[in-house]
Amino acid sequence: MATHQEIAQVSDEELLRRMIDSHDRRFDQPFWDFFRERVDPHLPEAPAMVDVGCGPGLFLRDLSLRYPAARLTGVDVTPAMLDYAEKLDYAGETPTYYLHDIAEEPLPMQDGSVNMLAMVAVLHVLNDPLAMCREVCRVLSDDGVFVLQDWVRTPLPSYLERMTSEVPAEQLEAARARLFRLFPSHNKYTVEDWLWLLEQGGLEPMDCRKLTSPQFRAFVCRSR
């Protein structure tokens, strides 16, 4: 599995900074409205919540504010991300973090132990997404839910226009060169492909929705 850093040809520190800078755009009010509507009804009073590909831990920090009794876990393959995450302030208990390569090893959770597992822009980079879906099914509790946010295929002109809308003119050529490298990875799957993959992996999609970005879809699934 190629990492985000390898695909984008950036350092760990550059990717860390990009994830921090873009966090509020990715986890905006439409996302939290969607989460409250489609995920919250499935959660117990003290849910076990896992973020796979947690990056700098900002989503787990947000969950801690909203669910201070939650038992939170983050998994990532990049030490710099976890170093940052472990220094954040949390409203509840500090999450447990694992430096872990999900492409090489099973998830570090027991069967049926997770009430909510999230993956944001991770599943599309895996060489075998079906194996990862089966792992998600293994760790989810009976009423547990899988929250997936990931890229969906869009035309090249639309992709470039949206991704460079705030890039200064003098930096446009370099930005486009980087985006041409990312385009095959970001535009691998259609919405229909995602729904098929999830179902083939043993998951039942309960909702699929465009929130803010037309290049992303949010899915909520349960194990079949």
C-alpha cells in the first residue's frame, strides 16, 4: 500500500500540516449534523469509538468534546501524526493510540468491541479494500456502525478547479502538477463502486450522502 505521503510526494511534516489546516473544512457543521442524525442513535452512553487513519487526532478530540464518556482509539501508520495527537487536550480520557499498518496487520481491537469505527480518505489507498471491510465487520458490535468518508470519481476539470480554487496564480502550475499525481488515487471509485465494495465486504450501507464537497461521499454502514 502506498501511503498518502508517497502518492503526493510530500514529507510527513507537510502532510501533518495539511491535515491540521483542512480539518475544519472536512469536519464542518454539515458533517456533524449528519453524524448526529445517522450515527448518534446507534451509540451507547459510553461508546467505544475508533478512528482508523486518525492522523493528528483532531477528529478524536472533537468526539471527546461531544462524547466525554467515550473510550477513544486512534490508529495511524505515521509517527509524526501520533506524536501530535498525543499532545492534544481532550475533554474526556486521552485516547489510546496505535502505530499500526492496517495493510499488513489486523486491526488491534477485539471482535465485536467497537460501537463506531470511522475512516476518512483512507480506504481508497488500500490494495485490498474488501479485506479491510471484513476487518471492520469483525470489530463492530451488534449495533455498531462504520462511518466512511472518501473520494468519489469526478471529471478532471472539475477536480482541478475545486482543488486549486484558492491557489495564487503564481503557484497554479506547481499545484496542478501535484494534483495530476493525486488524480488517479482520488478518482478511483464511483459512488456505485463504493456501494458495491461495502456490500461485498459484508457491510450494509444505511446512508450515502454528499455533504459539502462534491468530490466526497459520506457513508454509514452496519455489519450484515
